[in-house]
Amino acid sequence: MCQQVKDIILKTGDKQNRTTAVNGIMTDWSLRHHTCFDNIAEFVESKVGGEVYDIWGAVYNKGDYAGKHSHKGVRNAFVYFVDVCENCASLFVGDEEIKPENGKLIIFKEEEHYTLTQECSHSRIVVAGNVR
């Protein structure tokens, strides 16, 4: 499934033009119409209840990052690491550093979060979303 998710993110490309907290490539907000993204959304819903109403992909190339932000008014937010390496930038939720690992899913409340600048040449590819 990860390869299909990765392919869709890369094919969709940047739809946000770096106008969000993601200073990198970010798809449109709603990729749930793809079965593989719907499967991720259903898994998240089974863990926390509620409904995944936004789900998108992001690619962080060398020099990219996500600025400090929160998703106000959500029940939960999540990040799923699709294709990362051991040198890819960490995710910080509050004061907690989360090292990226392929297949790892992080679910959190509306805490402030961000990523460090991607320093390695490997593209850091993730799926993220919001639950209401």
C-alpha cells in the first residue's frame, strides 16, 4: 500500500504553492477518493472514532520543513510516515520528538507541531489528516 500512496502523492504534486505551514510539496486536502487513502482514514477512525474529513500528502525535499502550527477545532490530527529514512527530519508534537519510521502512524490532539528542516537528500513523504 505504501508504494501506491507514494505514487499518488508524487503524481498529484504541489497544489498548495507553499501557502500552508508545509514549506514543501503538499497535495490537495482531500485524497480520500483513492482507496489506499480511504483505508488509512478508516484505520484512524477505528482507533479514535470520528470522521477523517481532510487527508493529504506532503513531500519534504532537502531544505523543506513544516512550520510550527496546530489544527484548531479538530478532534485529532495524524501523520503517517510513508517513505522516510533514518536521517529524515523529526516531527515534534509539543515538546516530544518523534523520529520518522516507515509505516509509523502518529495520532494527536490539536497540539502545536512542526518538523525540522529536511537536511538529507532523501524525500520525506507523509500522509496527514484531520478527524472531526
